[in-house]
Amino acid sequence: MGETITFWVLAVVSVAAAFGLVFSRKAVYSALMLGVVMLSFAVLYAVQDAPFLAVVQIIVYTGAVMMLFLFVLMLVGVDSSDSLVETIRGQRFWAFVAGLGFAVLLAAGLGNVAFAGAAGLGGAVQKQGGNVPSLAELIFSRYVFAFEVTSALLITAALGAMVLAHRERSTPKATQKDLSRARFLGGHPTPLPGPGTYARHNAIDMPALLPDGTVSELSVNRVIARHDVEDSHLPDDPRLAQAIRNVAAGPKDATTPAEAESQAATRIVTAEGHVEEEGK
């Protein structure tokens, strides 16, 4: 009973995914629908007491072949606009002819079906001494031509993807020496601040700026500020120089961190009001 329910549920899912594979306008969606079909087959193999086929279906086809398809799509860059452009003349006619021929072959195969009792996998597996030996005998004897043709097609697809994605380099690739030279010749030889940091330099000796443009004295290192004042090594910007002097001189009063934050918030609000007045 459970096998029958599993079959009918997965049959509906696989057929729906197959229609989505054919009628989807985006190649990526078609590849994902193909993955659903392959996973459904793997579950059906497991239900039919063929665990090796189920594992191979998941690892080889769903894992490797599907990743190859997605890799090719990402390299080539196929999108919805490319899928609607016909680059080969007469492809619809030949596709119709191929589909008609496939339908004739399918009808001929169904017409020659002889209805008999199901033999099952138990007899075939016991005859060959196991699931893996019986499968290997069929692949490398009866279906060896189809197996080799499939492998050749996969290799051709991989090579075609590399050829289509390859781009000729117009300029020589920059070496580490060239990158270092360009970095030091530019305006910022040091690393830039991280995202969200309101600062002009990523260095401990350069204080941060508040939104109103004033220097945040809380970000000035007291040791470096004291040495800068003693050595008269102050920046040219008067605001930065005055902030360093204030920090080097030490706190004039016992200002708690809460009071410092309150003062900073007051300056921010003042700056925002000033900006609004300028906007008016």
C-alpha cells in the first residue's frame, strides 16, 4: 500500500516538474525542475529495493550532472532574453520533426509490449550475485554504447562551456608588484575604513568625525596625542590639532561617559538642525 501511494505521489510530482522543465522560459528554472525529476526517480528506485541505483541517481546525476548544467548556465549567462532569440534558422521545424519521430518510436515500443507478470528485481539480482554486479554487466555489455555516448556528450558540454566562457585578455595580467605600485601612487596607500565607519583614514592616530564635522575627542588616543604635542607633530587642520591638544591636556572636569555621550548627542542634534536650516 505504501509503495503504491509513493508511486502515485511521485508520479504527479515528476510529471509536473517535467512540464515545468519543458515550458519554463528561464533556463535556470528548467535545470531546477530537472533536479526535481531526478530526485523523484531516486526515491522510486529506493522503493523498488534498488538502493545502489538510488544513491547513484542522487550523487552522480542530481549532484554532478545538475551542477554541470548550472555551471554552464552561469558561465554562459543565459537569461530570459537570450532564451527567446532564435539564432539557428529552422530549428522549430527540425524540433517538430524530431518530436514526431520520437512519438512514432514511443508508439511502436508501446505497441510491442507483452503484458505479463512482473518479474521484479529479486530474480535478476540473485542471478548475477548482487545489485552492483548485475548493473555493471548491463552497463558494460548491453548498454555500453549508450553509456559511452552519454559520457562523450557530458565531456563535450564541459568543453563547450569553457570555450564559450573564455575571453581573450587584451592587457597583461597585473602582478603583485604592479598592484602595490598603483596602490602607493594613489591617494590612499593605507586600507580604507570599513563600511559604516565615518572616518577618513583607517589609522589609530586619526580621530573620527561626528556628523556635524567636528572631531570626536573620545576617539583620540591619549598616549599618541601627548607625544604629538610634546614633539610638535600636529596636523595642519586646526580642528584636529585643537582636539589633540585638548586630549593631551587631560579632562578639565570629571566628565562621565554618560555626560560625554549626552554632549555628543547634543552636537549631533545641533548639526541636524543646522542642516535643515540650510536646506530651507
